[in-house]
Amino acid sequence: MSCCELGRVPTALELHAKSLSEDNGAEMLFPMYTVAVETLLRMTAVQPHEELKARGELVEFEDSADQTAGFVSHQWMTQHHPDPECEQLKVLQGAFVHLLGTGGYVPVDLVTEAFVPGAKRIPKSIFQTSSLVVWYDYFSVPQLEKRYTCGADDKDGSQQARAINSIPAYVARCKLFLALCPTLKSDSKVIGAMTWTQRGWCRVERAARELSPDSTWILIQSSSCLEVVGGATSFPTGPVGEGNFSNEEDRQKLAPVMRNIVMRKMMHCLKTSDFPGFRRQLNLQSVHFRGLEVAPIDGILPIDDDVDAVSQFLFQNGLRKVQKPDTAGWWPVHYAALSGKAEVIRGLLRLRASVSQRTSKPEPNLGIPPWMSALDLAVIHAHRDATLALISAGAELEGGITLAPAQHYAATADSVECLRALRAAGARREAEAMLGFTCLDAAAAMHSLLCVEELAPHASTAELNRALGFAAVRGGSVELVQHLISNQADVNCQYDMTREFNRLGRFVFRAAALAHRFGKVTALSTLSYHLHGSTPLMHAVRMANYETAAALIANGARSDLRDPRGFSPVDIAKDQSIPHFLQKGLDGDPSECERVISLALQNGMIEVVF
């Protein structure tokens, strides 16, 4: 609807949006060199940019209908080389063979399917109908310069630094974003999907993707296990500034990079008249910039300094009425909760905003379901002061039309402070989500280690067993799995669907299992079909969570147990290309799995220094 339709006077924000010039996108300071997928499939060694360029094997990407670019985000295996034994390369090659050689789709991951109904699977035809090229840092960024500074520091005029600082532009030009996260072991470390989420540079790349017009990306855990991730809360993550960097200076050098990424997203929303999208990003700055030396802006419109905080908030967000939702079904108090500004929240409540009002629509790009209260939104973004302000105003801790109590969202965000505040205000330990999930289930599923440590000592054996299952399905870290087991979770428990979840939860899982039987194969239907009688090890192997599987085997998980359909973990693994350490574990020798968990617990992740 036009902002002036039906005689409505446009807001200052709407008028400003009409005045904006065309966006030229992120600045590219170094050419975007890529490798044709045919060249990549022939590789037997991972060689640096300079050598590939000298042989004419690099392609400078041209944004045209004839080429499709894929950005590969990954971790380095050693300090000085990303993949000396070609272990990641072989998985990537296998994944492309899988994508190029078969029909069908890349399925949506489990959490995205459950909470982002609009997320769509990606047809494999996208990979097959045009020339496919790949951006991969060791191929695409100069590697052999003699430098006196590191990483993104371009004071020395480095071409490498210019390429690194162009990463947001490269991500924006790529139609596809591939997170290459197989579980791999070297002599000094273990890497996988969870360590990828902790790496600061990988968080920058992911943020650049999730704040681009197409926010979905593909997680590659093995050559045949690929999933579409469609929301910021669908897979564990965290702010860039709180990620792991070996070169500490890079953390703050990324502050202007992240600010530019967020500002471009905000401007794109305005230019496309996506005002709810603009409001979300304006108010999420405090989340995006955590750990970085950059201050969020209050808005982009000029306004007098003596205007009170609530009036300024409404003006900058293009909102006029405290008690009216916008077109996305969100009220002003919901956007204030995103920002974490307790002063604004209290001011809105004084103007008779409803503390119990819930959103009426989901927000797919953020992975946020419908029926969220301001308290839920404050908690899921770990805003402690805002949480306390809403609790003191009488916000509902549970109940009403909601998918989950507020404490479940604290567990999802791994916010122990918010969880404790909710418990202190009277949130019940035994409160369940709509389908019967517990707070511990949510923490285990989202790799929320701090909340698992808080909750596990007070959980029953049945609750611990189910949480271990969620960790296995979602790829919980060794440390998280060890903590559940140390609190007496049974590594060999077999799930009984007649007792798990509540009546609605059992109905949903049985319906999904029936759909799977009749040919509707999705992540949720597959899990549901195999859930009854499965052990955590069966879940971990089926979902390609090999580090989790190693932790379970090292703690006594049996590979000879069978589910009601007669399948054992060994049978499930036959259709996969599994790591050597896991194969030995399934064959009855846990020594290599024990070595894997020892390395993982030493936190031996290595961060590349360019």
C-alpha cells in the first residue's frame, strides 16, 4: 500500500525513504576471483591464489545470468594452510558432485522448518543451469605477500587486506552461501559446525549473508548431508565481537565493517519500502555490535536534542501510535524490546502500551515465530535490563497464546542472567512449550552451554535423557554432551513416543512420521519417523553430527542397539562417508573417539592469521 493511500499523511521516515539514491552495494576493493566448479572438482591439492592465477585457473566473477557464484565459508585446519591433507576439499567436491549429479532439492533444516514456515528448500537445478564458480579464501585472496601487519589491516597497502575487507561485497554478489563444516580431526584439534559458529571471521561472513536480501545459506556437514538454514536463530551463532580471533586487533577492525553491513541493510529496507525490516535492524544494532567499539545510532532523521526518548524512538522508527501495530503485526513496544532500551520500554508502558501484547505474524529472516511478547523478544536477544523492566511491569512469564514460555527463549539465547531473572520472578522450572519441550531441551538443542550448566543439576533423569537426544540431533559440542552425561543422562536411552512430550507434541510428531511414510521427506518428518526407539547415537549419526557421535561412543554408547525398524547406528552409517575415528568407534574401538573428545575439550581450534 502506498504511504499516501487513502489520504494518509506519510511519516518523516517514509518521505526520507523516497529521497534516497540508488544503492551501489558494498565496496569491492579487490577483484572477485573465483574458481570454476569443474576446476575445483579436478583438484588434488589446495594451492594458493598466486599459483592458481599464474596457471590461469582463476575466473574474475562477472555478475551476469550466465554465472552463479557460491561463497564458501570454512575454518583453517592449521595456522598456515587451510587444508593440507585436502580433507575439507574432498567433502566440498563430494557435495558438488551430489548437487550437480542428482535431481531434487536441498532440504530445510529442522529448526528452520519448524519456526520459519516461509523458508524454502533450494532446488538442485540452481547448481546445474548456469556456469557455477566458487569463492574460497585460499584461492581468491592473495596469500604469499610478505606482510608486517595482519588480517584486515591495510596500512601496508596489502592486496590481501583489500581482499579481506571486500568480503561483505563478495558475499553480496554470491547467489549461494555454503558453510563447509565437516567434523575433522588433526593432531592438535577438532573442527566442525560448532567451532565454525564460534570463529569471528565466520561470524562476519554469516552476518553479511543473513543481512543481505537473500538470508538463507547451506550448511555442509558431509558430502551428502546438506541443509538450508533460513533464520538467524535457526542455528547457533553469536555477535561478531564475541567471536574467537587469534589476532585480537582484527576484532575491532571489524567494527566499521559490521556497521557498514548493518547500515546497508537498513538502507536497502528503506529503498524497498520495507519499514518493518528497517525497524528491526535499527533496533538490533545493540545485538549486532556487542563486543565491538561502535555505538548504535538512534536513527537517521534529524531531530531536536531536547526531545524525550519515547518521542524520538517513535519518530525515528516511523511510528505514530503507541497502541497500534505496523503492517508486520508488531507494536512499538516489541521494537523497543529488540533494542533493549529499558527507558523507552518504561516510557511506552506509561503511555498505556500493553505489556502483554503479542506479535501477530512471524519474522522469518530473524527466525522469530508469531505470538511473541515484548518479554520474549527482550529475552531471546539477552537484554537483561529490558527483561527486568518488563518483569517489573507485570509481563506474563508463561501462558496465553504462545509457542513457548519466556524462559525457553532465554535458554535459546544462552542468557543465564535473563533465565535467573525469570526464575526469580516466579517462572516455573517444569513449564513446557506448546509441544511439550522443556527449557533444558531448548538449551541443549541450541548449544546453550551456560544454560545447560544452570539447568542440568536440577533435572530428572528422563529430562536429561531427552536433552541428550536434542543435543545429538542438533550437533551439541563435546563439552555440552559431557555435561549432560556427568549429570547422569543415559547414553543408551531409547526414546518412547508414548511418554515423550505432551499430547499435542505426540500428535505433531506422529503426523510428521506418517507424512514421511507417504513420501514427504523433510528434516522434521525424517526425525519423527525414526524418533521412537532411537538412541542419541542413532540421532547423531543420522544427522551427520560426528563430533557428538564420538563423544557418545567415548562415554559408552552402544553401536549394536537397534530401533524398532531393525536399524543400528552401524546400519545408518553405511549410507554416509563418515570420518575414520567414527568408523573405528562403531566397529568397537573407542580409542580414536576418545582422542577426539580430548582434543575438543582442550579447545584446540586454530584461527587463521592471513
